[in-house]
Amino acid sequence: MKTAFKNFGLTILLLIFSYGYSLDNNDICKGPEISDMIVKKKKWTGSWDYAVQDVPAEYSSGVLHVSKNGKIYEVNLELPGGKLPTEKVKVEKNKLTFSVDIEGSIVDVALIMDGDSFKGESVTSDGIFLLEGKRRI
């Protein structure tokens, strides 16, 4: 009797799991993709290669390092000429904003993440410059 009850229970579990699997495969019940769940977990923290259009070569590419200590985010820019700290770092879901002092001029940066890449702009006294980047894996 115990064996029959065990087999019945296993059959029910298999039916439940196979039903959920068939829903997912038939796109009846769409949930988040695995890659979406990984990105949501990682969010902005990590290192990102980036490129900026129409700026001097020494500022046209680099690495954006984002870390989080408790609830506070920190951003550091790594350029060929050295590292630059940032200020006023703010993260709201998929948006990251910060300011950086480049040669005595404040540059405000706003980025929007889309998976493992981002696009955005940097606002300077010389104008607005587009940038984009990808997460380093």
C-alpha cells in the first residue's frame, strides 16, 4: 500500500511539472527568461567596456567599474591615462547617473541598461556626446 501511495504521489508530481513545462514551451504562460533573471540579479555591479563618440581619443573608450557597498553605489572610470572617481552616483532600476570631473569640467552621465549593454549620453559644456557599452564577462 505504501508503494502504491508513493507511486501515486510521484505520478502527480510528474504531471504537475510536465504541465508547467508544456505551458512554458507553448508560450501560454511567459515568464522571465533565464538571462533576464541573471541580469536582474547582477544589475549594474561589475565592469563595463564603453566607447564615447566625437571626443578626444584619450576619453573615447575605457572601462566603467560599478560596485555596491550596502545601498551605496560607486563608479570609477578607467581610462588609458588613469582612473577617475565619480560623484553623485544614483541607480534607479536600469538607469545609472553620475558626474565626473574631466580636466576641471564637470561631465554629467546618464546610462540606460538593456541586458548586458547600455546606451547613454554625457553632457558637457562642449555639448552632448553619445556613449554605449557592454558588460565584461
